[in-house]
Amino acid sequence: MKKMLFWSLLMMLIMSVAFSATVKLTMTHWGNDFDNQVYNERAALLNERYPDIELEVMHIPGDYAQKVQTMIAGGMAPDIIILAEDMHAYSSKGQLVALDEMAKDHGLDLSRFSQGLLNQYSYNGNLYGFPDRSGAMIVYYNKDYFDESDLEYPNKSWKWVDLLEAAQKLTIRDGDKILRYGFAAGDWWPWWMSFMGQNEGQILDENGNPVVNNKANVEALQFYNDLVFKYKVAPSLVDFADMGNIGPDQLFAQGKTAMEITGMWNIGSMRNAPEINWDIAPLWGQKVNATVAFGSGLTISSACKEKEAAFKAIEFLTSYDGQVPIVENLQDAPANIELLNSPLFLEAQWSDKSINMMAFADSADMIMDIPTVPEWNQILKAFGDYLSEVFMNKMDVEEALENIQEELDFILF
């Protein structure tokens, strides 16, 4: 009898330990030491919410994709992988878990994220990542310059004609020399792709077929390039080089342009330009409002042995509470729309100036559904090869898009 009681107690103890055992997960991320600090802070909050889940944050500051793929190939795949535009280079290889059914089983309301980001992280009808950080591209503008010219500040009701008229009035010339540009653009894909989206231009249609050489894209890129070469209200690539290989951010900080399109990161940079009286606003539209968002998503590795715990982790990390440290540490714009619209985000001391942080919330429904297919990097290279000629005024827009269309037909089929 005593033996039976002993074994019963022992089994109860073993079962108790088994059920109370901590599940250990790993999560990789890129970035700097500050990013690592914030991710660790969020991991600690996760452990407070779920004491049985311990998340080890693995910082990979360089060669991120290569090192993560090496871990996967070596049977040491992380449980949670932070990814961005290259997410479907992983999902297409079966390296990520589709999250749709798990989200449904857990009753997770995906409206906490913008539809544009959900589309960006979906492939072949499946969602592979929960949006985590997401700062939309917005317009920075010099308030003093606008006030001096008695101009309306940029806003989401603007059309391209409003942008052009303001840029023309804000450009200052001394003969053939331009002392101040009204607008600053460049050859980085989020700039020109936003204009394509604003004209309802597409790269791939709903069936995944390339449709680059369509009228909407031609109109958008022609207008974008005309700002530089026809209207001369924005610097060319040669102009940027002649000014010391600076970009729009530096040009704006020097007071040499009245407007530029850039991301949230420039808020911190503008602390070094206290003499500039600036503010931010959501981007304009043409047929529709559109902008590109930069950020990252949380994914679950197919090799993860504790998928249920990993799902709880990414669900919490993308919740209001799980993203609070992003805001409190002034790291980035959170992807959680409730937090993005909250006083915590809107009233945080992002700058020594009072700025319109609502620009990010106002941009949430404008985020473009960019075609982040597995061949995304090849698509960007094809655009870069030919648009570089357009942006040097050496190739016609239609010709460039025809060439890109041929390249994508080859890449995708």
C-alpha cells in the first residue's frame, strides 16, 4: 500500500513538473544594440504574460538572411524569425508556418493590422507573418517656406497638380542656378513606386502576371521624372552627386529643399537641424492615396517544435501591450493600429518640436500592397537596371517599362 502511494505521488510530481515546464523559444532579428535592447524588453513582457514561455532574443547585426538560412540548413532554425520584404523567399521554400488557421482557432482579430501589410505578408492565399514594426513613407515639409509663400501645407487630399504647383512656387532660382528645390526625389524604389500606386499602377496582376508596361505606370513615372527634367523643381541624380553625394534627407536638413518623402527614421535625424521649422504629413494621391511602408513581420519557422507557444508569443508581441516598448523607447512606428492611434504614440516626445504624428495613423489605410513574391529582389533589380537610365534622362519611360516587362516575363515564367 505504501509503495502504491509512493509511486502515485511520484507520478503526480512528474506530471506537475512536465506541465509546468518552461517552453524555451528563440527569435532572430537584425538591427543595432538599441533594437536588441527593445526586443529583449518585449521578451520580458511576454514572459510576464506567459510565465511558461521564455524567449531568447538572438541579435544578428550583419548578413542576416545568409546567417538565418545557414541556421535553417544546419538544423538549428530559430523558432521565430523577424523578416521583411524577403519573407516569401522563405515561405515559398516551406520554411515558415501559415498562420491563418491558427489565428482563426485563437480568435485573433487581424484588423489590428493594416490590410496592406497583411497582403504584403501573404503568399498564395496564406498569411505567413504578423506585422510588427511599420512606418509608412510620409512627406516632410519646411513650414517656414510654405508660410512665406502663403501655401497650404501638404495633406492627403493633394493631387499631383497640387504637389507640382507648390514645388514650382517653392523652388528658388538665381538665373540658371537653383538655390532651393521645391521637392526632392531620387531613384530609391519606395519613392517612385509610391507614385505608381497613387495612379493605380501595378507590377503584377491578381494572377501574378507582370503588367509593368501599363498606362498607369507610364503616367506615374513620367510625372515623377518630369519633376526633375521638365519642371526642374527637384534635383537630378547628377545634382545630388554635385552636392557631395547627399540624399533628400540631408538636403532637407540643410534647408535646400521644401519637401521630401522619407520614413520615420528621419525624425531622429532632424534633431541635428534645430533651425529647420518642419512638420510631417501623409502622402498625397492621384487616383488613390498610396504609400510604401517599411517595417518587419514576425514569422514562425516550420522547424519550430513548440508552434502553439510560438503563436502565443507572436500574438502577444504584436498586441497593444506587446508593442508599447517600441513607442516608449522611441524606436519606430508600431504596426498595431490601436497603438498607432493612441495618445501614447501620438503624444510621445519623438522630437523637440510638436509634430503631426497622426500622419502615420492617417497613412495606415494607404499602405500599398507591394508584390513581395519570392522573386522580389530580382524584380527590384530589373527595375533598377532600366530606371537608372530613365532617372539619368537617357531612356524613355515607355521603353524602360517594356524592357522591364520582358525581364519579368523571363524571371517569373
